[in-house]
Amino acid sequence: MKKTLIVMTVLAVLLGACLPGQTPEQAQDQINTAVAAAIATQQHLIDQAVALTLTAVAQNASPTPIGPTPTDIPLSFPTLTPVVPTVTPLVLNTPSSGGGGGGGGGGGSNTSSKYSCAVVAEKPYDGAVFKPGDSFDKTWTIKNTGTATWGADWEFEYFRGDDMSSVHGMGTNQVVKPGETITLLVEITAPNVAPKNSGKIFVMTWSLNNGTHFCTPYVAIKVVVPGSQP
């Protein structure tokens, strides 16, 4: 139908071009103009038809999925069982002979199950300050933490360090069963020091002796010269 309309339009233009009074050049120009208009009209109609066709296809078409439809895949993780290492306690066997390690608070003890001790009280405490030549009594209350009973004939002796006492040994004169305590006293004299050595620390270690040394409490003091800078 549209094609027929175009053809009729061109024929009408051609017939009009043959009217009397027109030169051949004028007639040819009019024909060319009519043909160009007809071609433009035809192209416009074609474009409209194509657009309508594409719209209809787009409305009726069902989209086809590309590739597989994703599916939720449950993730499975193994159950982890914590591994707890088994710790085997390390037991140190310390021989009963020789001086035991010095403990805190001026006391000493070793880990022998038969002969061992612990300082449970003392006076004065370690680090106490004295002037050169001062005398005082140092006392330790010592507990029998071993399994053997201590004999009354055992000795309490100067063992090592700075010699700050005129007495170097004495008898305990007391039976001490496991779990019981004994209080031992030693008279101490603070050493004489030059002003340049004011503030020096002095340590004297004692020990219980039953034929071997096994318990080593100590005394530690600071000696300060009056009027000097320690």
C-alpha cells in the first residue's frame, strides 16, 4: 500500500513536469526533487517498520539465561578437636649435702625430701640500714619442711660471705620434727666502712649442719656512714 502511494506520487510529479511553459531543465529539476522526496519518504517508512518489529520481538521474547543457574552449595568444615599436650612435671633431686639455695627473706632451703627447710619469719628484714659498728640480734624462724627429724645436737654455723659476728657456730639444742619450727639467733655487728663505701650491702650466710650443710639462711644489711652520700 505504501509502495503504491510512493509510485503514484512520483507519476504525478512527472506528469506535472510535462506541463506546457516549462523548459526541459526545469522539468528535470522538478523530477529529481520528486524522486528524492519519494526515496526519503520510503526510507522513513522502512525505519518505522523495523522499529515496530524490534519492539514486538523484545516484548514477546523470553530471556534465556546464560550459563548454569547458580545453586547454593552448603560448605562443610571438619570439626577440629583441640590437642592439649600432656605436661610431665620435672622433679629436681637436690642432694642433702652442701648449702641449700638462699631463699627470699634471708632464708635458705633445698628441695631434698628428707632434709629441707623454709624461713617463715626473720628480724630485721633484709636491707635494713645500720651505721658502722652497730650491733643487733638477727633471728630466723625456720620450719622443717623435710621428712626427717632434726637432732638437738646439730650445729648452726657461719657458712660463707661477710663475717659480721664474733660467734661462728652454736648448737641448735632442739629436736625439730617435720612441720615444726625453730628460732635461731646470731649477734651481728655492722662493719666499719670508709665514707666512699657508704651504702654498701653486706651479706653473711649461715647453715644447719648435720654432717653436711643443707639449710642456708642469711643476713643482708646496708651500712651507711653518717653525713655521707650513700
